[in-house]
Amino acid sequence: MADERMDVAALLGRPVAEDDLLDRLHAVIDPELGVNIVDLGLVYGAEVIDGVARVRVTTTTPACPLGSYMTGEIRRALFDVDSVLDVQVEVTYEPRWSVDRMTDTAKAQLGWPV
Amino acid sequence: MAGLTASRYGLLALGGVGLLAGLTGALVLLGMPMPAPARDLGADHGVLMTLGFLGTLISLERAVALGRGWGYLAPLLTGAGGIALIAGAPAVLPLTLFTGGAAAFVAMYVAFDRIERSLHTSVQAVGALAWLGAAFLLLGGRAPAEVVPWLAAFLVLTIAGERLELSRLARLTNRARIGFVAGAGIFCIGVAMSVASADMGMRVAGIGLVALAVWLARNDVARRTVRMEGMPRFVALSLLSGYAWLAVGGACWLLFGATPGGPAYDAMLHAIFLGFVMSMVFGHAPIILPAVLGTPLPYRPRFYLHLALLHVGLLLRTGAGDLLGFEVAWRAGGILNVAALLLFAASSAVAIALERRASLRAVPAPSS
């Protein structure tokens, strides 16, 4: 039994913090805006539980079909993170996205005076 | 998951058939020698391009966004309408299918409104209602030429609503929002008036189109992203060049009103439906197709080739052809436009096939 626990621990590796996942998600770029989804404020949460990375994201409007595109890109960004065995992405519209969620970095990239 | 993706490919293929048939009809109208069965497509060219192709494509995009099975009724019925038209079925069948597709498209906006009520969604919903209105007018016996303002409203308001939404990311002010509503409102009033008075309605709508073009050129986030590189720059240049054609088209509507046939009519239609709408389609295809088909489509500099071909062809057609009266230029420009759309379709299909093969090797399939 003890040996089994050790095997699982070895498989899972060190715990993955939300910041680690968010760092990886900076690589997911909105193709039209050229800005990453973290700075756009589209990522509502990211965590790893029992080797499964769960990411909650939104789009700027529910009529935008990029949710499924983002799901694929997020999987690509996270599937090789140590101790992540699977990636599950939930697209949600609660709470609603607004420009207030954008970081200063994103605003600067889009020409806001920040 | 695989079944859903296959269904989307199938629905996209229905739109693709509408596109190919619509382009065949374009060649007939350009006076190219075509075999007898293809000649009838000339009369259906406009409806095939706006509903058979664009209606299927846009409603498929919305169905993917909504993520509910019934949403796919819109592209299914619309695509089937295109096939029925091509097959020469009695007019009532394709028109009924287009009407059903429009109703499902409107229903999707009701669902979007329940998720999030907003100005940009409402503007697109009015565009969906314009498609429904066009379908009813066609069913009621109106000729496609009489329904042009309604078909234009479907496409212009759908696109303008999308751009209004994204313009929030470029620090949209309340004053700018009011300006948008004014331009879109004038356009809608003109479209509604066109049922009773085609000439006056189109002139009023033309004012709205010019106002919308100026608004979009000033407020769209493309003004910022055009300074970037790669895909954002390509999308932005597609959009901004499309706004120039929207302004040209709107000015033609204002100046010429309802002109049955002839060079002015050719310029009025194609500045909007080709110059504006197809620029948007070209710009957004590398973003929307991956979302619809689940296959990445990285930016390639060759995307500029079909965009340039579209604009050069349209300049030749409307400038040297429609304006200066050189029929050879009009025909050559029209053929270049057809070539641009075929190149776009072929280039997208090849790029998706290659990327799909590569991505299937690289990434494991989702577990659920």
C-alpha cells in the first residue's frame, strides 16, 4: 500500500500552483487581438486536482465561437506540464467579461493610455 | 466529439457547395461560355452567395458559439436551401428552407440575449431579423433584386455588431456608442422604407452605410492591431480595407438609389457584398474556421494573395468597368473576384487538411 502511494506521488510530481498554469496560459494568444488570454482577463481560474488541470475561461461575448478554439489551445499549452495528466476546460459566462478585467499590459498593447 | 466535428465539416461543405454554385452563376453573369445546366445559376447567383454560402457559414459560426444541438438547424436548413436551389427544385422549397434557417438563426440570438443582454448582440439580432424579413419577402414573390437592402442588412448588421463588441477593447466611449446607434438606425430606417419605396429607401440606407463605415474605421480595434505583426495585422488590414468598400458602396446607394441593372447597380452591390463582406470573411476565416473545425490554422503570409486579388479585381471591375465603361475591365475584374474566392477556399481547405494531420499526431484527444 505504501509502495502504491509512492508510485502515485512520483507520477504526479510536485504540486502545480495556479501561477504555474497561468504562466503557461500566457502562451495562448487571441488570434485577432495578438494579446494573451490571461492579460485579456479571459481566464477565471486554473487549478490542478488529482493530476487534472481544470481551467475556467470566458469569451468577450457568448456569440463568439472562440471558446472551442481556446479549449484546444489551452490543452496544447498545458498537456506537457509535469504532473498534469489531463486538461479540462470549462467555458463560462458567469460573471460576464468586461474591459475592467484586462490588465494594464493588455490595455497598453491595445493602445490605451496607461 | 469526433461526430460533432464531422457534422460541422458536413455543414461547412453545404456552404461550400453554395459558394461554388454561386461563383458558377457569377461566371454566367459575366458572360463566360458555360454548359447548359449551369446557365440557370446566373439568376440564383445573389441568393446562393448571400444565403446558400454566407447564411450557412455565419449561422454555423453562431451554432458553434451557442453550443446547443438545435442551433445547428440554422446552417442545416440554410445549406439544404442552397442545395435545393441548385437542384432546380420548385422555388417554394429552397425559400421555405431559407426561412426556416433564418428563424433558427433568430432563435439563437434570443438564447444569446438570455445569457447576456447587450447592444452588440441586439444589433446582430436585428441583422438576423433582416435575413428573416428577406426570406419572407422572397417567399411572398419579391424578386431577389428588390430584397437586396434586406440581404445587405443581414450581413452589414451582423458584421457591424461583432465589430462594435470588439471595439470595447479599444476604449469605446458612450459618445461613440451613440454615434454607432445613429448610423445603424438610419441604415435600418432606409432598409424598412425600401419595401414601399425602393429608391428613397436605398438612398437613406446609403447614408447609414457611409456613417457606419466612418464609425468602424475610427473606432474598430483594428486601428490598434494593424500595428502588430502576423495574424492580427492581416485581420486588421482585411477589416480596414473592407470599411473603404463599405463607404464606397454606401455612397453609391445614396447617389444612385434603386437602379435596376447596369453599371451603377453592379458597383452598388459588389462594393458591399464583395468589397466589404468578403474582406471580413477573408480576415476572419483563419480565426473562425479553427474554432468551427477544431483545427488550428496558423497565419501564413500567402493569405494576402487572395485578399489582394479581391481588391484588385474589384477596383478593375467598379473603376475601369462600371465607372469608365470598359467592358473588358469589368469582365476581367469579375473573373479576378471569382479567382480570389476560389483561391481563398482552396488555400483554407489545404491549410486545414495539413494542420489537422499535424495536430492529430501532436496532441492527445480530449478525455471527455
